[in-house]
Amino acid sequence: MIQKYRETNHTQGHHQHENSDVHRQCILIWINRKSEKGQVDFGLRQQFEIESQYWTKVLNRVVATVKFISERGLAFRGDTERFGSPSNGNYLGCLELISEFDPFLKEHIARFGNAGSGNPSYLSSKTCDEFVQLMGEQVLSEIINRIKIAKYFSISVDSTPDLSHTDQLTFIMRYVSPTGSIEERFVTFLPLTSHTGESIANSILLVLSDLGIDISNCRGQCYDNASNMSGSYKGVQSRIRSINPLAEWVPCAAHTLNLVGVNTVNCRLQTEEFFTFVQTLFNFCSSSTKRWQFVLSSMDANESKRIQTLKTLSGTRWCAHAQATNALCLNYDNIHNALLKIAEDVNQNMSTRNEAQVLYRQMEKMETAFLCSLWNTILLRIQRTNTKLQEADLDLSTAVDMVASLRHFIAGLRDEFDRFESTAKELSPSVSDTYKADKDRLRRRKKRPDETPGEDVTIAMTGRQKFAVNVFNVVIDKLVAELDWRYEAYNALKHSFGFLNKIHLLTSQELRSAAALLQKKYPSDIQEDFADEIVQFKEFIMNKDCTSSVKDMLQLMKETDLSSVFPNMDIAFRVYLTLPVSNCSGERSFSKLGLIKNKLRSSIGQEKLNHLTIMCKMSLMHFYIRYFISKLLFNSCKNSY
């Protein structure tokens, strides 16, 4: 512009200039020069794009390597941090392996691999740690967002000491995803300094506050049966319920089933002696490799053509008891004969021969064979039930029905004494036909001078009758009583939500009554028209090919987009499925804890431990690879200026 305009009333000159031939000619020249790559910053922009593409390719390979190692819980670093060294760890080793088939990465490692500090290569342990932090934080953020979208959630905590003698409190959250699937997610490990109910409850509230999650939306809590967790006055569950009465406490079904077995074994001396014998037999065979191979060669293969070896017992995992008794039952006679050969082997020392002789005579007793057959039947059913109870997506009603079926199965065994006795005799031809009590002298009470012969009411019982009354019946009755007592809390919850699994079987009046009770229990979540809604929903599912499972009905609602039509049904289903059954997800996080914080990595930091555990347990990282790379590049640029 040749002339300046100092007054606002002359601004019409701008329009005249834009329509002038001179201005149009200048614009055309500028466009031509721009299209001909004649701009001053063209070279800089081109160089920037080339560099950006180059380092993005490098970081893509680094991210894939970090993701691969972290998902498997492997160690990253080795003794050295130099390419070409066989002791440079999994991180650099994986990059070297990829470079053998990737010319780009091979050239990059050759140029920048061992360049030293101050030379950016994005292959260093610092870059690796930054990616671990970014991935862990982003996956945790995604979990929290999903929980907030779901609104309702339940919590589960448990603790265990790690290798550095720090008690780690694992924090698990359960919720229903927008698609209707049940998800249990690990959130964090907390160093625990006190085991009181108040301290653990405060830790739970602190975690929820830091994550921005409202405790008022908690609808369930699941812990083991320890007094500091399950106490009615000072336990964690009572303190959480004092803040949020709707946070129902559900005892861990798996821990409860273990306690049922423990208390039953301790109820009679004979059952304790039997499991002591099983453990002693394993110790005797496994303490010598020669004896182990000899006993192993005497065993027969099972239906899968595999030899089921002797197993040790476990104080916490009762599936080990099932495996131990099952292995003994399958090869009872073979093990019995192997012990006899060891006892008669003159090449063995006297201590070994005497111990084998004692075990051999113990296996000849009818009581040992009978208890082996009995506990094999019971423990196999308990193990199968316990395995199902440990599934993360199991709903409460199914769990209660499974435990109830187990209870009826065990109660029905009370009338099958003869069957177990016949099975015991079939285990080995050398099993005695008599019981130990048959060989005992009949004790008679000394009569007083004023007693008459007719007043002696002593009834002589055979060894078989004594064993049936004092051992067999007591074991069965104790199991049934323990199941009834310990699963009473589940029945109360099933009474509130059980009708949701029987919608198609109940009448409209029964549905209205049950719905009214549930709406009264959750007035802030479920509206008063819930009764009418569930009656209509019954007519809807009767015309659909849908099972009575709450999980299937909720997924049907999500697939057909009917949550707006049945909003109260959607809320009731989600609250019900949010209720936990067990805290086995916490036990699984302890497995990852032992894998990550092993004896070679016992000094790992708490923050990095949490990030690696989240990455090891979750499969959400592949959605954010571009985000990880851009975030790291941004942090690098920010730290450089």
C-alpha cells in the first residue's frame, strides 16, 4: 500500500486496493513462489518432518519392546547397558533381536547405540523408564475413566509381604462396562504399616480420594475372613459401611470354602492323622531322588496317559489337598507295593527301611483307605467349585447356587458309607477288612455293689460302627454345618437380588413385591416406577431367545439400546453384577508382584512397581502408542529449553 490511512472514514481504500490489478498480481506471484517451494522456511520444515519421521520410527520400536517386556513381567536391565554385550538385559537384547531383521533399527543402533551420555538415541534406560511411567499412568487413567462412566463399583483389598519385607496392600475395583461385561481391575499397591481396621479403611478412602472416585457410589466390598477385615464393629467393612451403608460386605467365597475344609479337618483326630500321613508319605518319597524315581516307576498313567505324582499339602491352597489325595487314590496299591520293596531292600539303611515299613502298615489300615476314598470324593468337588468361584465375571446368585449344590451333594454322602467302604477295599488287596477298634479290648465299667445286672446299658459297638458314628458322620455333618454358617451372608444378598434371575418364572405380583423391596433398599438409585418397568421387561424377554442370566439380559439391553426404555432395570442389573464374589483378583496381583519384585529386583521403587503391575495385568496399552510417543517427545523438548 502506497498511502497510509490515518482516519477511519478512509477505510474503503482497503477494498479498492484488494481489487486492484497490482494486488492481484502480487498475490499470484506469492502463490507461484509458494508452490515452487521457494519459501524461506521450506528447508527447515522439510528437515523437521524428516527428523520427526525418523525418531517416530525409532520410538515405535522402543514402545513395542517396552510393551512386550512389561506385559510378561520380565526384567528390563542387565549387568551392562551396552549393545553387543550378552548381559545387557531383556530391553537392549530385544532391540538387538529386532535389528537383525530390521535394517532401519540396525543402522540406528550402529550410529547411536553406544554413543554415551549427551547424545540422544532414545534407546537408553532413561527413555525406557519414561515410557513405563507414561504407559502406567495412561492405563490407570483409562481404568478410572471407565469406573466413572460405569458409576457403580465395588472394592476388594488384601495384603501380603514382598521380598523387601514390606506389606503390600493390593487394591482391586470391580465394575460393569458400558457393554455389560464385568471387569475387575488392579489399581495400585500400597505399603501397609498397620493392620488395624481403621488404618486399612483410611488407606482405602485415601486411594479413592486421590483417584477422584466418590465413595458414595460404592455398592460392594469383598475381603477375607480375618477379624480386622470382617469385624462387625472395628473391621474394615463396618467402617466403610458407616460412611456408605449401601456398600454391602461380601466375604470372599474362595477363602470361605478353604476355611470350611480347614475347620472340618480339625474336628476329628483321625482326619488330622490322615493328612499328616499324606504329607509324611510325600516327604519320604521326595527327600531322595532315588526313592522318588523308584516310586514314580511303579505308578500307572491316568486317563490322559500322564502319571499323577504325589503332591504336597498347602496351608492356604486346598486344591493341593485335592491333588494329593487324588494322586494317592489313583496309585494306592502301586505305592503300597513300592513301600514294601523299599522296606525289604537290604541295600537301604535301617532308618529308611523302618520309615517305609511304618508307612506300609499305615496304608494297610481300613481307616486310611476309607478316608482316602472319602476325602478324594469331597475335595474334588470342592476344588471344582472353588475354581469356578474364582472367576472374575461370576455373579453372586450363581455362586450361591453352586455352594448350595455342593452342600446338598455333601449331605447326600451321609447315606453312602457302604459305597466308600467298598471303594476303600478296591484300592488295594492288602487293605484290612477290619477296623482298628475291632482289635481293642471291650472296656467294661466296674459295677457298684448296689447295682443290678439289668442296669448295665453298655452297648458294644463294632469298629465299623464306631468309625461310622465318630468319624464319617462327624466329618459330613461338620462340612454341612460350616457351609450353612459361613455362607449365610450370601443368602441375605440373594434374597434381595435373587428374583432378577427368575424374572421369567415369577408372576407379576411376585415381581412387583420383590421390586418394591429392592427399590426401598436403593431409593437413591432406583425410581418408584421400577415395579411397572420389570413387569414390562418380563414380557419383552419372553419373546427373546435370552437365558435367565442377569449378565445375558443386561448385554441384550445394551445390544438393543434399551437402557433408556428400562433405566431402572439397567441400574438394578449393574448394581447386582457389581457385587463381588471373591477377592481372587487380588491374589492374582500377588502373583504379578512376586514376578516383578523378585530377588534380583527387590529394590524397585513403589511407583514403578505399580506401573509395571498395571501394564502386566492389563491389555489396554495398544490404544495409546501414538500418545506415548508424542508425550515423550514433548517432555524431551520441554526439558531441553
